[in-house]
Amino acid sequence: MFEMRRRKFIGLLGGAAAMRALAAQAQQPKMPTIGALVIGNINPEQFWREFRQGLRDLGYVEGQNIRFEFRSAEGHLERLPELAAELVRLKVDIIVTWFTPTALAAKQATDKIPIVMAETGDPIGTGLVASLPRPGGNVTGIASATAELAGKSVQLIRDMLPSARRVTALANATDPFSKPFLEQIKLGGEATGTTIDTVSISNSEELEIAFASMEQDRPDAVIVQPSLPSKRAAELALKHRVPAVSVPRWFAEEQGGLMSYS
């Protein structure tokens, strides 16, 4: 599913009005630039390798007719507005974002530069777009079904860990999509007779504290909202010996999580 979404995202980027802006810039002395903004929870080498390859397939080759400006908050969510503003100051031609908080930071930083978002939850409810068929403004991209998948994760945990009776859901307090994310998990808890504890995380320090507290009050498993620094969450889960699950494929395949469910 991730690979399919990646191809769709690259295709959308290639067909977006934003690429017409790149084509126009390519006629000028200045090489067109794509700015990319991430929280820091994806595998950068894999993602950017695939991202570059997708653009090469469209005829855009780094260093020849396009350049990149990558910015990662390295898991520090509070840095996103600063990094988005930096991309705007650099006058990039397009901003690519991953997950809702980065898209919101980019939109707050500019209403002129085209923004292409990926893996964004409820873009209408969060005010990113006016509607899916007619986004309006300077934002377009791909929405995801993360909330529904999160709800199913409780049953998957019970299937894998039959003795599990208590699950902690770690939500990104800076992500408006955390509300439906938690609502679906609570519904999953009701359906399976599982107690759901919720913890809202605003910054990387709070993520460390949340896992440290599990030494004294250990849940049977943890569900991590994808827009949190999931690599660090997986490391902390291993350190504190708590089974952890999340949506993205790479959470289990590359970051050490117990399971992913995308």
C-alpha cells in the first residue's frame, strides 16, 4: 500500500499545477527548486531515493534541471514553523510535506508557493483544503485513512498478543488529526474489551517521559500516531520493552516496531 501511495503521490506531483510552475522556472537562469519538509520519522534514504527516482521518471534530474532543499525537524515538532519559514525565504518553487503538521506549518508560512502534501489526515477538517475535488488555495495532495487503520490496530494487537488487555495510544498534540485517530482507537478498545489509555505528546521530551513512565505503569502495547517521531518511539519501545505498533510499513520493517498495519 505504501508503494502504491508513493507512486500516486509522485504522479500527483508530476501532474500538479505546481510542476507547471517548475517548467516555467526552468526557462529562466535560476534552476527550479523543490523544498521538502518532514518531521523526521521516515527513512530519509529510502524515501528520498524513491522520490528522486519518481521525478527522474518525469524527466526531472537533480543537478541538471531541478534542485532540492530538504528540511527535517529531526523529531522536534516545535521546529516545523521555523523550517517552513526557511523554505519560504529560500524562495523554493514547490514545498512537499509529509503528514498533517508539516502541511499546516507550510500553509501557515505561505499562501503563494504551491504545497503538495502526502499522508495527511482530514485535510478539509484541518483547514488545509476547501474540498478534495477542488482544494482551492495553494495546497493539494493525498489524504490517508490513518484513523480507520488505527482503530483496527487494537484488534490486531489482541490477535498477536491474546493476553493484552490494556493499550496506550500516543497521539501528536500538535496534529489536529489526533482527535479522529484517538476516537477510532477507543472504538477499537470498546469492540475488543480493551482498556485504552491516551497520552498527548507535544515535543520530543514528552515522548521520552511517556515511555519512561511505562517502567512503573506498563501497558501491554503502545500505538504510535504516525506523525510523531516514530523512529525514536520505536527505539524507546525497545528500550523499555513495550510492544509498539504504528501505521507506516517502515515502522516494523526498518525502525524496530513490533508491527505496522498499512
